[in-house]
Amino acid sequence: MKDLKNSQAKVTIDANEAAAYVAHKLSEVIAIYPITPASPMGEWSDEWSMGGKKNIWGTVPDVIELQSEGGAAGTLHGALQTGAISTTFTASQGLLLKMPNLYKIAGELTPAVIHVAARSVATHALSIFGDHSDVMAMRPTGVAMLSSNSVQEAMDMAMIAHAATLESRIPFIHFFDGFRTSHEVQKVVQIPDSVMREMIDDEWVIAHRKRALTPDKPILRGTAQNPDVFFQARETANTYYNECASIVQRAMDRFAKLTGRQYNLFDYVGPKDAERVIVLMGSGAETAHETIEKLNARGEKTGLIKCRLYRPFAMQQFIEALPDTVKAITVLDRTKEPGSTGEPLYNDVIAALHENRLEEWKSFAAEPKVTGGRYGLSSKEFTPPMVSRIFDELKADKPKNHFTIGINDDVTHTSLDVSTNGWDADEDVFEGLFYGLGADGTVSANKNSIKIIGDNTDYFAQGYFVYDSKKSGATTVSHLRFGPKPIRSAYLINKAKFVACHQFQFLDRLDMLEKARPGAIFLLNAPYSHDKVWDNIPRKVQEQIIEKNLKFYAIDAYKVARENGMGNRINTVMQTCFFAISEILPKEKAILLIKDAIKKAYGNKGEKILQSNYAAVDNSVDNLHEINVPKTAGSPIEMRPPVPEEAPEYVQKVIAEIIAGNGDHLPVSAFEPDGTFPTATTQWEKRNIAQEIPVLEPDICIQCGKCMFVCPHAVIRMKAFDGELLEAAPETFKYMDARGREWPDNTKVSIQVSPEDCTGCELCVEVCPAKDRTNVGRKALNMAPIDPLLDQEIENWDFFLTLPEYDRSEIKQETVKGSQFLQPLFEFSGACAGCGETPYIKLITQLYGDRMVIANATGCSSIYGGNLPSTPYTTNSEGLGPAWSNSLFEDNAEFGLGFRVTIDKHTEQARELLSGMNGSLGNGLADEILKADQSTEPGIYEQRLRVARLKEMLQDSDAPNAKMLLSLADYLVRKSVWIFGGDGWAYDIGYGGLDHVLASGRDVNILVMDTEVYSNTGGQCSKATPMGAVAKFAAGGKKVGKKDLGLMSVQGGGAYVARIAMGASDMQTMKAIIEAERYPGPSIIIAYSHCIAHGYNMKYGLNQQKLAVDSGYWPLFRFDPSKVDNNENPFQLDSKAPKIGLKDYAYNEMRYLMLAKSNPKAAKQLMTQAQKEVHENWRVYEQLEKVYEPEE
Amino acid sequence: MNLETTYLGLRLKNPLVPAASPLSSETDNVKKLEDAGASAVVMYSLFQEQINAEMEALDHFLNTPQDSYAEALSYFPEPQQYHNLHAEEYLEQIADLKNAVDIPIIASINGVSEGGWMDYSKKMEEAGADAIELNIYYIAGDPSLTSQEVEQMYINDVKAVKKAVSIPVSVKVGPYFSSFGNMAMRFEEAGADGLVLFNRFYQPDIDLENLEVNPSLELSSPFERRLPLRWIAMLRPHLKGSIAATTGIHTASDVLKMLLVGADVAMMASVLLYSGPGILKHIEKEMVQWMEEKEYSSVEEMKGAMSSASVADPSAFERANYIKILQGFRAEDFR
């Protein structure tokens, strides 16, 4: 036994990897589907199986991806019923989709483990972060529930769950906190195969197989039962539930003997004579554990019960775990059940104490008081001061019940107020904060540092990483702790000994030194020589450095990186500096270890990369300087306010606080109670993330509009205006005479960039067709460094915004150029720089934004479309703009159909009411409104005016019908319903609904932004993924071709269908969108959307779109059933026969190239097959066009 | 008829050798070439840039978007190892070809500067290549570089590859040197076992519609064979090693001419890409016919029969030749 304990290797991993490691070792079939924060468990499993890693029975588990979590649960159920040892991973909505199967799996007493990275279930808003609302919703299904509180426990409890399920036959949910635990990196002990072998009795496995469905021993399971027997048959399971808890305890005891780590159903921490006890589960228990040790060291008598096996809830064991002396108990739940008698764990504790009074398992000195509280929803911080505050409250005669902690509830006053004083970390714990930019490699470097320290010292190590919600220019904050004792601090660092700012531009925006302890080290990456650094930092930063007596170091990391062939990746440089000055390890040793780590990471990627990294390490130390800190701060540089002063009050009070990182301080009263938020807020969040911006050359520009057309962030705009307005123009404001005969005399055109919103993606420059005839390298748009231009272009942009929008009815909207004179009502989203989806959305808002309502499937487009702090859908000068909502991932087509049905019903009702009162309106207005032609922009404009008149007339009427009509009058103006989503939704999880909506005949417009993978969750394979491309869950290259959603939709017959790619034909894109919107029934547009998950520089996104079409991989077409009525061919193929090979398109992208690099034989074979299919598909399309040709 | 010849010390059944081209990336094509009569095959080139840049691109696109966004900490599965990057794929192809055919396989490596990529010549040898063709492809676009520096770079490359391997090494270069004859001698001194004359540079074109530089590939035309023809004729008497003629060789008569001026083998690519491997059979047949007509009994007998050492008027291959042609120009030549 002792040998086994000693053989346990230490690894530095997060809980997702820890749980997946055990699950993969102990499964035969793994059914997966991506969902944050559980996706990495499936990804690890898939990678390991692809790499041939075997389970403890010596065979490689079969990992299969499904179309939804519901599908994964169905496959899990099927695999279990046929005798496989099976598992799955999920969270949040995914777990909810599995719920029906969980009833079945439990009802049939089938052993299985569902590993859950517990995450908030969407209510008033979606949140990807952690709480227990998902797992708590599973209580009635009959699954057992085992909680892990830390990364080590995620591995250990996974083991215990897999063992206990096989012995007990009750399926287990093994859960840990999403992000806080699932993504926290810790040094943990890995369970060796030998321990797993000892933990699992093969007899259980064989027994499970013996219960399997097989024609060799036929049985029937899943009958339909009647009132006579269902009830009593349901009660047969009781025996198994009665035994489950003791089976789990036995497994825990066996595990303790094998590993030395003892767990119990309920683990009590604290003195035997504690009077105040809190009960909770999850990562918060670790924080409580740490706090209690400190409180008790200060002379208090506090205790904690960590609930591990939550279901079946072993009441007697719970009571026995409590100290006899306990007088007051607080039960903390990380979930909210509105309208309940209390949250679930609280109710269980109340019930247990009640039953103890009947059963007399234990007699307390006095019956303890019990209160319940909510904490930590959506990963809200839960810290030692909060734990301490709860214990303080328990001293009261009548402690507050049903409280909240961690927020300020100024509406219903549930919250306990908390003071944070006096809770610094122990001196022997190193706490470091690192501020970086997503793309600069800070997080990767820190993960690497944790491994270095974890693997090479006796220190315990912890890393947790906070990302903002933007996909471009995102800020990352790394929280690293190292220390001689186990680290139980499941919360962010508040007072650091080391603060590193990897991006100089953060200095005047983020108050990072607020989190520096006195005497801490501050490391800054500054684009200045060391003698100039001090004068170039904001005064507030200078003051903090002086006041806190910080040791201040600086390096020009970008310079060092560039000089050593590392481009913009400063990770190695900053990591070396960290080790050089933090003194966690001796400098020389640290440098050797960094190089060793580099070799491990890059050794297989070639000598040159290795050498660049080594050189960067060596040169970093030479270029790192301690900055001499003067006694006074004299910098004229101020901190920037999060939003400009002119922003509206709500933006100032709420959005600005969230942008500044103070969202935790906003009280309950700051929010609408139903999740409503105003639109048009991205315009106030100036992110300044571009290094270079496009600069216009008006003498070359031909005003074609293409740059605006493709801009993913609506940062480059075009306006036509009267020349007289130029009087107030800034000196450097650029304009041109309007080209074309359609403009009145003296019309000028300006093309202006918003420099603070640009991401620098270069798509506009790439697409620009206008070249200087005498110097063709110079285009009408060229990228230039932003620094010398910033101030003047801010002024120009501000002036540009004051210019009026051109009269929409005077613009040729149906041309590429004309459309770009329309105001985009989707701007400055947080999408990736160069995003291939957002240009389509932006265009649609230009055309229909003032009368559109959007149903958005969960995914990238719901994140850049609706993630706080600021949202991109905006309004025109009349206050009209898109209304937007996200329901779920799976139901979006149906959700949008609901919009349509309402609008149709309300329009019909309004018309009925209006017809009924025609006489009373007198002037024929009703008739005009009812007969109005709204097929054109001017027609709609006129109708708006009429409806405005109508509303004015109805305003003062008390007649019931008039009041009703007033509430519906806006529906008399035509509305445009749009359904947005990606391929994960349209091809996979939402396909059933999409199919139904396409067959509904109702007037909805569906835009499928096809990136060919689940982009938002990190590039997992969907049915849109093409053959031969590598994606997560298709690590060996996708073996089957892309599903032809376009063709399938055409065959339905009743819907308008188009396949578009704006990089190949902007005109065809325009036509398709306009025809789709005009089509009176359902329309679907499948839009090629290049994506960072394709693995190439996004500035070439449009070129790749063109190549996709030229190769015949992505034929452009439009199918308009209404043309049949005019005896025209409804099917029009808009692109030409393949003229380049598929390879010439595909191998520009890493998703294809990777396979050629990792498995060239498979790549060759798949590419040959894919090429064949391209030709076959093209033949089908050509035939189809002929088939639809009307008969003579 | 004895068509045997010796090239780089390899005894070949005839002088018809497919030059470096994409044909050799498919094992089936190489089999077809062998069946059609090819006596050896030069594989497609492994480029220095591919060895270095592909790794960098892979690293860049895998790593840059990582750890930026909470829901997508990466966008690709990370393969356990990249054991098959282009370079290693190439090495596997050598091994595949060696298994599939009996004729010698000459690996081709294409690069300029000294560096790690040269290690691949050793790996090529280990993978079974019978010889290495070092293809030095350098456009001296940097005006600050002197001709001496450029020449030294070439020589260093040859020395480095020779040092790395023990199989024969041929050097394939373009004609653009101030004194090509001298360079040819220096290549031999540096250890080259043979020269391949000449490389064709892919010259970019202009796309008038889009005003863009367009690096499209034009296959060789028969006219281009004149350049190697002259130089082989002039150099044959001075060189001890092998000479391969390449560029513009499309027909049996082209092959014959090259042999007559002193080439040991004639290398073809464009004609094989145009007409397919089967064309080799015709070329061989026509060669034999001509040789029978002219009463040659072997290729060895023909080789160098018309080099500058052998023809009556050696100056015909030098400047006088040029003057003669110009003076002999008549208007009807243009018809």
C-alpha cells in the first residue's frame, strides 16, 4: 500500500483535466458535446483517444461527439443499456438538456458518471460562470451527487464516483465549480493506474455487462406502465438508494488507504466544541476552511461542514458530523430558488435536524438555530471576510436568515455588509498579478511558470485566469499563488506582492497598483528606454509607487521580442523578467528551467523557434532595469475615465463602472429586474486596441464603398453631405467631391475611421480596389501607425458624427456603394479583429435596422452581440434600431418564429381595430394606412408618418378600442424578423427547429453565419465542418463531408435559400439579403464566415472566401420560390464552375494544413475525396439549375 | 542499342531523367515514369522556406489566439507531435519511392543561406536517397551584396552539404554569374560531383486587370534549351564531374543534342507535365532510331562528340557564334 502512495506523480493541471483524466481511464464510451466551462473535458478525452491512450482495461475509449447535450445523453443512455462503461461531461443548459435521460438512467439503475463543471443556468441573463443552479436542478432525477471543492478533489472524487456508481448502480453527477475550480491550475497528485485498478472491482463491470440488452439473452426495458403497477415498481429502487451512501463511504475509505487522502460523506473542519458552524459545498468550502483556521487561531470557535455526497443526502451522517456543542448553523447555497422555503442545502439541513429530533441520532446541548444564505452566483467572489462576517452574524440572537453575501442588495435588503480589512494573505504566500492582452501570451507564460515552480520546488502552486468578454483586444489578469502550505484560497488576489503590467496602454485605464501591497514589486513593459519610463507613466501610478514604496522595474519587451524573432509574443520575455526579480527561484536556476520548458513546448516545432525563444530569454535579463523612483510624482498624465463625460447617465452610473472593473460594487437597484438593458452602449467604450489604422487617400479613392461593406466593426464610415457643412471641419478632415451623377451640386463625401474603435484588422485595406496609378503599392486605404494620428482622427471622427445622415429614401440602397451610405446600427462589437460574421450583421442593420427584431442563438454572435459591459446594437437619430434577444442555443429558430407570430397577430389586430374605427378618424387616414404600399423604403417612411399621425389622434382618447389600438399602432409599420446564429446552432443543435420554421411558411429571415466549427467554445467540429479539416473532436481530420444545409433547404421547396460569401461577390450578397427580406415566407441565408478558428491571418479572410468559391467548394446560389409564379427559374447558380483546385484554397488555412502536418496520408486521402465531392456537388448544382428551368 | 550512361557515379540504363517537378510527389507517377523508361528520378524540391517558415506559421496560428477568451482557450487540438511536417513528409516520400521503384532516387533540396535546413540533406541520405541535388535558388536583389559575397555563399552551401552527406551531390544553379565557367570549376572544387545546367527561375508576371504582381508558372519552351546547350558544350572539356542538361528539353532531338555537347543525362519536366510520363517511351524510341541511322552504337560513344573540344570550330559556341547568327539574319526568319 505504501508503495502505491509513493508512486503518485505530481502534476500541475486544472480540474477539467483532472476529472477527464480519471474519466478517460475508467470509460469505454464517452459521449460529448461542447459547452463552457466543461468543453475541455471532452477535448482532453478526444485528444487522448486520438493519441491512443488506453483506459485501465487496456483499450482506447471511443469518444463520440453528438449534435446536442440531449443527443449526448441519449447516446450515453444507449451505451449504458448495451453494457458499456460510459461517461459524459457538461454544464448548465447542457445538463438541463440531459435531464430527461438522467431520470431514465437513474430509474433503470444504470451506473454512469456525468462530470459537471457547474455553471449558472441562464435566467434574466446568460452567464458562463460558476454556481450550482444546474446541478441543483437535477435533484429530482435520482442521480447521486458528489461535490469536489478543489482540483485535487476533482481527480479524487471522480475516482470515487466511478467506483461507487459501479458498485451501487446509481448514476452519479460529479461536480465542481465552473471556472473557479474547472479552470484553476494547481499542483496535484495524479492517481496512478494501480490505484484505479484497486478501486474498481471487475466483477461490477461484468455485472453491468450482464444487465445489457443483447439478442443473445433478450430482455425488455423501458416498458409503458399503468396505474396498477407504476408506483410500486418505482419503489423497487429504494434498496439501492438506501445503500448508496455507505458504498460511497467505503469507496472513500478504500481510496484513503491507497492514497493517504481521506474523505467522508461530510467532512467537519474545526474544534470539537465549536458553537457556530457553516455548511456548504464547492470551492467556497476551501475558502471557508482557510478562514476558519485563521479565525480559530485568533481564539474563535468556528466550524465547517464540507458536504461531499449531496445526494443521496445521508441525514444521520450529517448530524453525526456536527459538533455536539453547535448552537448556530448557517447553510450556504450557491444557487437561487425564487419562491422556495429556502435554497436546497438549507432545506436538507433543516430536514435533517428535524428528523434527528424524531430519530435521536445525536442530542445537542440546545437545538441549533439554522439560517440559510446565498453566495457566489455566477462565480461572484466568496472571500475570507465574507466567511468571517457570516460567523459574526451567527453570534446574534436572531441572525439574519435568507441572506445574501457578496453583493449590496439595496432593494430587498437581504445582503450582509462586509468589511475587507485585516485579511491579507500569510507572509509566506507569494501572490502575483499579471495584466496582459489576450494575444500577447501572458496567460500561457504564467501557466508555464506555475508548472516550472510546481514541478521544481516543494511549493504548492495555484493559477487562476480572468478574461474579459471581448474577443479582440481582451484584457487578461493572471492570479498566481505559491506557498509552502496547500493553497485553499478560491478567490482572486486582492493584495499582491508582485504586479506585472505587460501592456503599457493599460496603465492609464486600470488601477492595478491599487492591488499592490506596500513594498511590492512592480514590473512594467514600457516602450521607452529605462531613463524615460518614469516621465511617461500617469501621475496616479507614480504616486502609488512612491506611497507604497514599490520596487519598480521596466523592460521594453516588444523590442526584445522583435529583435529575437518572436514578433509580438512577449510571453517569454516577461516570464524571464518575472523569474529574474521575483526571487521565487534562484535566477540562474529559473532561467535554466525556463529554457527547459521552452524545449518541451517547442522542441517538436523546429530548431529556429527554439533558438528565438532561448535568445529572448538571454536578452531579457540584459534589458530589464530597475527604475530609480523620485520622491515626488510630477507626471502631467492623468488616468482616463472609463467613458467620456458626455455619455448618458445610465452609461456613467452602470456601464462605466463595469468597464472600470467595479461591477462588483454595483447594488441591486442599479439593474432592471427583468434583465433589460439599453442598446447603443459600445460607442462609449473606447478601447483603443489598434496599433495601426487605415488612412484614406482621397485622390485615389473611388468611393466604391467596399471598405465600409467589409468592416467587421463599423469603424470606417462613409457619409455624403452638403459642402457647406465643411465650414466647421477640423483642418485635417478629409473629403472628396461625390462621384456619380445622382448627387446634388456641391455634395461631398467623407470616409472616416473611428480610431479608438478600430481593431486594426486590415480587411478594409485588403479589399480596397483603388490603386495609385503611378505607384500601385499605394492604395486608397493604407495602414499607418496610430500614435501620430490618434488625436487628429478623434477630432475628425467627432466632426464626422455631427454630419447628418443622408436621406435614406434618396440613396440607391440596393447597390454595394449605396448601402454604405446607410448608418450601421451594429457597431464596435467585441468580435475578433477581422471577424467574418459581423460584416453580414452590420449590412443587415444598415438595410433594416430601424425596423428589425433579432432572435440570436447562443454563440459568438450572442456574445459580441449582447455580453456586458457594452452592447453593439444601436439606434438612429430617431431612436429606432434593432431590438435583440437571446433565448437559448437550441431553440433560436422557434424563438424568432415566436416574434413573427406575435408581430403578425398584433398587426392583424391593429388592422382590425383600425378598420373598425375608420369612420371616426375622419380624414381617410385609416384607409391610407390599411392600403399603404410598404414594399419600398419611401413607402415605409410614409407609413411611419401616417402611424405617427394616428397615434397622435389616439393619444387622448379614452375609448377602449382607441387605447388598444394605440398600444398596437406601431405594428402597422412593417417589421423585419431576423434569426441569427452560427453553424453549431443551424446544422446541429437547432436543426430540428430550423427545419420546422423553414416549413412554417411564416415571414422570418434566417442568417446562418457558417464558420464551420463551434467558434465560441473554441473550434469544435460541427456538421458544417468540411472533410479533411482538423477541429476539436475531429483531431484526425473530419472524415465525412459538410452537410449541405443549402440544398436541404432548397428541397423543402417553400423557403427562400441563398448561399453567399461577401469576399467572393458583394453584389450577390446584397441581392440575397434584399430578396430574402422581401420574400414573404421563411428565408435562409448561409453566409461563409471566415474565423480565427480556421488558422490564418484574418486580413486574408475575404481572399479565402473568394478562393472557396473559385474552387467550387462554396458555390453561390439563390433559390427564390416566388419566381415560379412568373415562370422564371427559381434556382440561380451565381458562381462559375471550379477553376482552381480545392488544395489551392484549403492549404492556406491551418485547419487543413495541420492534418497534412500531423498525418499526411490521411490528409492526402481526405483531400482527394473532398476534391471529388466538390466536383460531384458542382455537377448536382448544375443539374439542379436545369431541373428548375420552367417548362416551355 | 546501348543507352547506358553514368551520372554522379550512378550507372543508369539511359540518359532520360525526369527533373525536379511535382510529378514525384505521387508514388504512382514515379512508377509510371519508371515504366515509361526513366532511368532515375529527381524528386521535387524541399525548400528552405518550407522547413523554417511552416513551423513558424504553425506555431503562430496555433498559439496566438490561445488563452485570450474564457470560452475558447484554444482553437485547435494539439497533435501529440508534428512528426510529419513538410520536411519529414518529404523524407517519407523518399522512402516510399525507394520501396516502389528500382531506379535511383535523387533528392532535391532548395535553399540559399547556411543554417539548420541543411541538416535535411543528411536526413535525405538516411531516408535512402541515392544522390542529392542541391538547388541554389537565389535572386541577388540586395544591391549592397557584392558578386564575391554571393558566389561565396554558393560555395559555402556546396561545401556544407558535401560535408553532411557521403552520397553524391549535384549542384543545380542558374546561369547568371559574371564568369559562369569559373564558377563551375569552383563548384567542382568545393566538392560537387556534378552540375545541373540550368535552373529556371520562376519569373513573376503582372496582372494588368488588378495591377498586381502575379507569380504564375510558365512551363519551359524548346527555345530555352539553347542556353544549357552552349554552356555544356563549352564546359565539358574543363569539368571532371557529371553534367546534367535541363531546361527546354522536350524531344528526342533535344536529348541527342545535349548528349552530343557532353551532357551525361538530359532532364525533363515541362514535357512530362504537358504530355504525361508516357512521352518518355517515344523519346527513347526516336533516340534509338536516330542513333541507328547515324550508326552510333552507344550513348557513351555520342557523349561530348560535339563539345567545344570536339567540334571543328569551337568559337561557334562562343561569341563568334552570336555574331554569325546576327549577320546571318534574314527577314524570312520571322515568317
